[in-house]
Amino acid sequence: MHPHDLYSSSEPWTVRIKNIACQFEAKGHSLKLVYFPLDKRDIGHSFLSDNIELIALDRRLGIFRLFRNILSVMRLSASCDIIHFQKCYYYVALPALIAAWIKNKPVHYDWDDWETKIFYYSNPSQFLVGGFINLFEKLVPMAVDTVSVSSGYLRQICLLRGVLNKNIFSAPVGANLEEFFPDPDSKGKVKGKYGINGQLVLYVGQLHGGQYAELFIAAAADILKENKRDIYFMIVGDGYRLNELKRIASDMGLGPRFIFSGFIPHEKVPSYINDADICVACFEDNAITRCKSPLKIAEYLACAKAIVASNVGEVRNMAGGVGVLTEPGNVSSLSEGIKSLLDNKALRDRLGHYARLRAERKYNWLVTADNILSAYTEAIRVNGDCSGSIQLNGRGNMAYPEKTEHGFDILTARVFSITSHAPAPYTIEVELRKLIGERPDSLTVDPRCTFYKDDKVPKTINIVQPKDIIEVTYLVHNGIKVAFNIIVRPPKPF
């Protein structure tokens, strides 16, 4: 169940549920995909698309409409193994939860954004509606069997609200690798269309609140004032801020060097990315951006592009080591990051190569779908129906810890004792918990370790206390652990 319109260009974020559904169908599962169209004439329609049954329900206000939706979901879920809904909107969450309760079905919640913060960003004075969204967003994670989250920050919010760690599954955004890939045939087409005879720096995204495209415009102005005549900048996307952003670019005197493409169908976006020399994803550091795993970055990775991105939230995991990370909200840092790649084609090519590898191994919809199928299996087990286990076509449940192409292991651990607070090396005795069981272990942390509290501010070792919960990320090179990163979490029972 998805709260938005799968067929409206004004709600393009539905790409997530559509791609996950297609992955499930390709694995042999049968699906009923409920969505909520903007056009009331589409309400009540039911049809097949790519072997997936789609049902359009009513998102309009009204107690009788809500009651009809509840009855519809109860009927639709009667033969299903699990109910899955995305986002916390009441007209999706209530029918899903009530139908799951009455029909005794396991229920899964897919949480991909902090909806309350996003609402208040654009509607700061609408406290009644915002409070209603906030209430649902707080209660829903505790009312379901399992939760998938798009970022580590959302995982921590779940933990703070009492959700067990074993019931939380990582499900960041991904790219469709069959649509987004390095395509030599697209080279020159976009540049030719817009009369670009130099390098192209590209920003792709929805031009709504909380996207921070104005940082990209300001960085472009900073670079172009140096009289770099062969550099062009382009924003690909549409939204209610488009005219405002055009005015900002005009006021900065960017002229023909800065191009707004307007709305581009999603299937044509790969050609724009492929013809770019550098791709940018810029953000400020706030509660909204810490929760995101930006789709644009996954698609940049898949197209093997050199990326410049703000180092905030999940961006560090997505682009760290395969792109240039800059200080969030800092125009000078962003422009310096772009300039560092403009004159270094060898570096751009090398980063692009490893970007594609990261997309193939982690940030694609197949991996996201497998993680959610693992969540379904756990939800069915928690619900007491072991006969309904979801099979992953031989892949098995995602092992814990997770691994990336560079050998990073992410472990959830409890600090058992601290041997020394003296100058490095530090020794931290920890108890590790994995899906395969529990065992004691220890890690020796060398002086190169960085320590973070609340996932953003570097601290020293003395913030680690016995019984704290930590995430340990270590890099293995030729069988030797050579670097560590520890993120300290509030203590929670396993």
C-alpha cells in the first residue's frame, strides 16, 4: 500500500514502491499494489500491469471514505501472507493496521522519510495537521511486526521508540540497473540538444522543499565568476520552486551557462546523467536530510558518474570513498569539491568505476527488495505463522553484519568494558550480537579511529561508556583490519 499516485508526474517518489514490486514479481511472488490517485475519476479502478494487480483507493478526507478503504483492504488482504504499507499517512496506515488486526495478518511498515519534518518545512504554521502526522509517525513503528528504514538515522529513531533491533531492516533507495547504466550511445545527445560545448555539471531532483538546489546555483556562481568559459550547469527536474530557483539564477547573473531542463520523464533521466561530467547532490544538515537515502545518488552511482555530495546522513554510506564529500550547507565547500574534479578526468573516471560497483553490490532495487523480503519472513515468524516464510530464491536472509565491496563490516555491539582512556591505542571489550547467535568478542581500535555521537560530531573515546550500544564499522584489507569507525548509540536492551 502506497499513499500516492503511481501515475502522476507530480509524485515521482512512487518509483520506490514500483521498483520493489517489480522485483517481487520477478522472484515469483504475487502482489496486490494499492495506491491513491490524485484524480478522483481513477478511484475504484482495478487492473493488471506487468502481472501486478493494482487497486486505486480514495485519499480524500471523510469518515465514510476511510471506512470504505478499511473494508476494501480487509477484502484484498484475506488471501495475502502479509500487508505492507509505506509512510505513515492515516488513510494508508489505519486500513492496513485494522485489516491486519481483524484478519490476523502480519504487517510491515516501510519508512523512507521523516514525514513530520518534511510537512513542517513547507507548512510551518499548520500545527494541527502536523501534530496529527507526528502522532501517527510515532505510533506506527510500535504497532507493526517489522519496519524497513531507508537510513541509519531512521533506525535510531525506531530504537529510541522501542522497536527491537531485530525487527528493523535496512532498505535504502536503489537504482534500476537495467535503466541506469554507463551508456556510450547517449554521449553528446543532451549537450547537443542544449548547445553545450564544454563540461556539464548536473543536478537531478524534485524542486520542492528540502532539496536545497539553491546551494547548487550558488556554487555555480562561485565557479563561473572565475571566467571558466567551458563549464555549464544544469538542473533536471520540476516542482513548485522552479520559478523561484530561476529567479535566483537570474539575480546571480548566470545567464546561458545555467540551464533548467524542466520536467523530464524518468525513463529519459539516464541520458542526462550519462552526458554529464560531474553529478551533484547537495544538502543542508538537518533532521530531514539525515533521514534520507537520496535516489539521485543511487542513480548517479549506477551510471558510473563522478559525484560531489554533501556529507550528511546516509550520503556518507552511499558516496563515501567513491565520490567527493563536502560540508553540508557550505557553498564554498561544494564549489571546491566540484572544481577538484573539473580538471581531473582520470580521477572522475576512477570514481565512476567504483561508483558503478557500489550500485551493483548494494544500491539497487534487487538488494532493497531482498532486505524487505527478509523483513517479511521475520514478520511472519513474529506473527506465529512459520509456514509462510518468504523465500529469497536461494539468496537466503541478509547476513549480519552487512558487507560492501570494500570489505566494511557493520556490527551492532554492546560495550562490555573499556581497558584504557589513555592515548591510543584503545581497547574496547564488546559483546557482539549477530543474527546467527550471540558471542563475546573484542576489538582493538587504532589511533586512526574516528568517534561520532549522534552520527555527526567527532568526539573522543571518553564518550564510550560500559553498556552503550555502538555500531562498529571496520575496513578489512588483505585480511587485516586497518581502519575503524565507531558510532555511539543510546544504550538499549537487545
